[in-house]
Amino acid sequence: MIKIIFFDAGGTILEPYPTFAEAFTRICRTHGHEVAPADVQSVYHAVGTAEVSRKTGIINASSSAETSQIFWSHLYEMFLEALGIVDDSLRDDLLVTFSDKATYKLFPEVLDAFEQLRGAGYRLGLISNFEGWLEEVLVEQKAGDIFEVKVISGIEGIEKPDPYVYRLAIERAGTDPEECVHVGDSIANDLEPATAVGMKVVMIDRSGSFPDTTWPRITSLEELPALLRTL
């Protein structure tokens, strides 16, 4: 029997408004660089964080304000290089913008979905690789009291996909792994490690990039209650 549903944050319940690609494009335009949101999205999928970790030696990017700044500065520099842009001031502006809690909004259906799930008797939790100020974002987005259990890497000092992150969430929930579902958008960071510790999982594929996946899949949290009845 499912008792608690855990959610990833970025790409699952919230993102930069209106989208990462559009926010990125807008910032580039203010610096005199015209790029298309589609190109930004392509770079987003192509540029991996593993290369940044290799260059910087940083594995847990959100473990402190200093490591977060170094990690994301390098990542945005790689984004710009892939787009054919060399502009240190733009890189710095990207860092400031995407480190600002005012940049982030919940997806439109999220609060209604949470209300429906809680009304059905499910407990809700959060497991996220994010800086500690995610809690402030949730408060400002009227979701500060939604989650009974929170495991945020910027507070804990350890990041997904380390299975300890999931075991910690299960321990804090006081449940067995098979009574937990984790909803996330990353196979490597969400679905595989959660499955490895015995949790059920749901992929949220908002962009429709994985229509043929074998993972249980939704494209909006509106679809989650119906899917839960099949798990």
C-alpha cells in the first residue's frame, strides 16, 4: 500500500519562469545576443553536469554557497560556449538570475494535484538536488507546508543519485520502501536510485521526450492519481 509520495523539485514541480530556455534567451537578449529557445533547450540536453564535476572536482554542487557558485558558473560558461557566445558578464548575470528564488514558479497544476493527493490520504515528501533556499521558494509559492518530509541536498550536504539520500527520506517518513513512490524527471538521479532502494517510481516527462519508456510515465501531475492506482 502506498503511503507517501516523494517529489523531485526542478523540472518536476517547479522551474524558472516561464521556462528555463525562455528565461535564458531573455537574459542573453539583454546582453545583445540573440539565441532561440529551441537552441538553448538543445544545449540543455547536450551539456552534462558530469563534465563540470570533472573540471571543478565538485560532486555535490549544492552543498555550500561557494561550491554552488563555482559549479554553476562553469556550467553556464559551457552553455554559452556551445551557443557560440563568449561573454563573462552574461555568464555572471545568468548565475545571479538562476540563483534568485524569484525566478522560480510552480507548474500550473501542482497545487491542485497536491490538494487532490492529500485529500486521497497520501502523505507528501520532497527529495531534491537544490540549494537550501528552495525552502524559501516553496513558501513564496504557497507550498511551504505541503511536505511532511524534506531531503534537500543544499541542507543535507549530499546529492542524488547517492542512495543514502533516498534511505534518509524513507527513514524520516517512518515507512518501508515499498510504501513510497518517488516522482522525478531524471532517470539517473531519480528513477534508478529510488528503484535501487526499493521505492516505486514515476517518470514525469513534461516535454514528451520519452514516449516509449518502460518506466511508469506521466506528462503532468494531473495524471498522477490515476497512475498511482496501477502501481
